[in-house]
Amino acid sequence: MSVVVINGNIEVPNVYEQDIDTDIIGESERTALGTLRSDVITAKDEWVFEARYLTYSKYTEIKNHLIDVLYTSTDFWYDEFGGTPADDSIKAKIEIIGDERVQFRRDGTFHDDGRNITLEVRER
């Protein structure tokens, strides 16, 4: 099973780096007496995943799905959620923010059109 699955069935293979951040929705300010006051509505997670040595067909499968949904909301599953992509996905906005063409050999086949990609995932 892959670390990252998009749309319940598009596995993102070879994920080798993951950065995780939390976006706090709200604001914090100090009062005139120095007391910290916060109005926090919610917290949303953000991830950056780097995947390397994707075949061109896997790359186009990922990119075409994101184009089909106009880079808006799609199902997203990450292995740290537990469960399965079918049952435990969340809605997220996913963008390809890095795209590098690479050459590699896998299972005796040379790929001169492979890709390394960086995905930015923002919880809806």
C-alpha cells in the first residue's frame, strides 16, 4: 500500500519526504495589560510530499486527475490516518508545486521521461 492515495484509487508511489504543518484558523492578540487572547475557529493540516522516480504514466494519472477537478477539492488519504483510502479519506486541495523530469531504470526498463514531483496538500 502506498503512503499517499488520491481520489481513493490513485496511489502516489515512492514518497520519500513528508513535511507536516498545522494552519490555525483564527487570531491571537495581546490586551493592553499583556494578556494573550485567542479566537481560534479550527486547525487544518497541510502536507508537502516529495515522490521520486514516477513513471510518466503514473505522473500523468496524478496530473490528469488534478486537472479534471480543476485543482480544487478531491479525496486524499495518508497512511497516518489509519484505515483505508475508501473509508478514511478527507477532502483536500492538492497542487503539484514541483515537477522535475528524470531518467531512471526500474525492473530492467529504462525510463527517460520519469518525474520527481512535489505535492502540496491542504485540508479543506
